[in-house]
Amino acid sequence: MNLAERLRNVVRPAGSPAVTPLPPPGFPSSADAESAAEVLGGQWREWRDDRYLVVDRRYPPGHRHGRVAVADSAPDASGAWPALGILDPRVAGEVSPERANKGADGRVVFLDLETTGLSGGAGTYAFLVGCGWFDAGTFQVRQFLLTGCAAERGLLEAVGETVAGAGAIATYNGKTFDLPIMQTRFLLHRMAAPFEGLPHVDLLHPARRLWKPEEAGLTAVDAAVLGHVRENDVPGFEIPSRYFRYVRSGDPAPLQAVLEHNRLDLLSLAMLTSRIARLLEHGPDAAATAREALGLGRLYERRGMLAEARACFVRAAGSGLPGGATADEMLTRAEALRASALLYRRTRAHEAAAERWQRLLDLPACPPHLAREAREALAVHYEHRLRDFRSARRLAVESLQVSSTAVRVHATQHRLARLDRKLNPAPASFF
DNA sequence: TGTCCCCACGATCATGACGC
DNA sequence: GCGTCATGATCGTGGGGACA
């Protein structure tokens, strides 16, 4: 039984006082200088003998984040939130365009934490909890800043009130990072985590499917997809040290950039969620690039929406989409042809699959690993379905010349030997 | 008709990326 | 350092076709 399970089994007797975990060694009970509220633009909330800071910001419909305005991303404008159900089926029944933008029950709450470290164990806690949601066309951000460890329970209660009634939570890598940390903190205070059972859309993996892997970090996706280039943004690794500097000195100035970083993350999160929802709703025609069409097809395929997936692969492979000359764009088209061929093969449309494999081989700069796979698939097709042994043998010989591993070489030699037997059958024995 | 071989798919495992 | 997911490689299995 791990620590979390043991803690879950601890039942607080009715009427017994709530427990506040002991602060880590060296953590002051209240490090907030009076100037923090003024410098960071927030208001103190008292909790027992301590307090935490609440910072509210509203981004009006006309506010632009890169190329995108808040109004363009609000659920009523796109009307596409239910499509998020393709990512998490539980979302479909919870989030309608009306509810998602009501600032009340059923809304999507975007969540982003800044923490004292990366390990995610009980010693790591969230000193800043950022929540965001759309409210009548504007984007509302509420940040809870912990300035003294003793107020953590009060802060968690406030976060719980903010999340209460939400239809879904949206995060970036929240499945792994944000929600486990929050659940641990609620657990340590013997409080029920408000996220339990709530539909959760983690954008990290859809983002990696839709956009290039090297652009999968939120800041990079922000720039590539939304056109928002962050200036003077604080790097993630620097965030804990800025917080500890504030705790030691009481000077809130280093935290300004941290709170701004958190707000930008929430804005990016909301706008990317809207972008993904719109793509899922409108299909391949909404894709701006071949890479986006390919990634969208993979999202559909994962949910068993094969017709939609096929349409996306067709658009990515043959598309009249912009670009088409760079190595990366050629790779995208090759991957789209491969995905299309595999999908046709899965549905036993072997002729259509063979056509895609051949088009893949005909690409001027077909990547070697995809060319090898295409040759092997075509060799199978020629041998077993068309019974054209000569073509199958030619492909096998070509495949042998580029086979990389001993296993592949052996398999191809085996195929060649079999084809040779079929092409030159041994004379019948009289004995 | 029985046996053998191969294909295609699913399951499993290893690896890498990501969050702060 | 940890949990999740995507990806690629490998293995096992079921089904179908070829052949004697």
C-alpha cells in the first residue's frame, strides 16, 4: 500500500479538528509583505490566523493573444465544445456551448499550477493555483497565491469553491502533473478533491498529435499555433527559486513575472482548447496545415471515427494546403499516406491500400523507414492477392538492399526463397 | 480434408517526451 | 523523479488460402 492509499484510509472522527500539515523546515508561517497585494494586484483573504492572496483578471472579448481574440475562442463563438467529447467521452454530456460560457455550472475550468518543484511527492506543493473560465464572452482568471503554509487549507477550500459545478477541467499535462499534486494536497488536509470524477481534457497529447513534437511544450505551441511570442517570459525552472526568494525576503517583485507566466499559460490553454474543439467539430476542412490534418485524423482514428480519419489523411497527403516543399512537409505527407494505407488495410480495402503504398514509394523524398514498410506491404499484396510473383520478388530484392536489422533481413530472405520456389517450381519427382 | 504457411491484428514491452 | 501517453518493435493468435 503506497502513501496515498494509506492516507485515504485514515478517517477523521466526526467533530475532530481539521489538521494542517506541518510546514517544511525553514518555511515562515507568514512571509507576505504588506506590499504583495499592491505589487501583484490582488486582495488578501483571511483564513484563521493566516491569509492568502487572490488575484483576479478579466480579458475582454477584444483582447488578443497572438493572432486570436478572446471572442474568437469563447464557446458561443465556436459553438464547438461538445466536440471535446472525442477526447474524453464524459465531456460530451457535460459541456454544451451555453454551459461552457456561463461562468457557472457546467463551465470548463482551465487549471494551471506553479509549484515548488517537479517531483510531485508530498513535499512538493502548489504555491500558485491558476483557474480560468469563459464568462459571457470574456475570459476570467483567478489566481490563488499561497504566502504562508498555514493558509493552504483555506486556499484549497477556495479552489474547491471555484471548481465546484464545473462540467470539465482542462489542463496541459494535468493528468501527470497538476491533478496528482492537487489530489495529494487535498489528501494531506483530509479534504475531498473537487476533481474526482470530473471529466478532464489533458491537452498535451492532442497537441503533440496535432502539431510537431518539438513544438509540444505549451510556450512553443502558443507561438506556433496562436502566433503569440512571449517576451521576457520566466522559464519554468526558474519559478521555484523566485518563490523561495520571495519567501525569504518578503519582496513580491520576483513573483510578478510568475503570475504573468501563469496567466499566459491559462490564456494559451483556453485558446488551444477552443482551436482543438473547432478542429474536431469541423473536420479536415478546418485544418490549416498538412500536419494538423494528419494529427486530426489520428485523433478521429483513435476514437473509431474511421470515415472522418480517412478524410483527414486524404487532405494531409494530397492536399491543397499551404506548403509542400520542405523536408518536414514531405515527411508529413508520407506519414499521411502511410496512415491512409494502414487504415484501408484494416478495413480490408487492399486495392486502395496498395495504391497508397505505391504513392508513398513514388514520393521524391520518401523517408527510408517508410519506403521499407511500403515495399514489404506491396510485396505481400503482389504475392498473395495479385499473384504477381515477379513484381513481389523485385520489391523483396529492393527491400533486402535497405533492410536494417538481422530480423528484417532474415524475413526478407525467407520471402525471396519462397517466391523463387513459386517462380521456379522443382520438377516433379518420379519416386 | 488436413496441414502448413502467411497475413493482420492485438497485446505487451521498452523508450522517450512532457509538466515545474 | 514520476506518471501518462505515443511510438516502434516484437510476439502470440486467429483466420484464410494453398497445396498435397
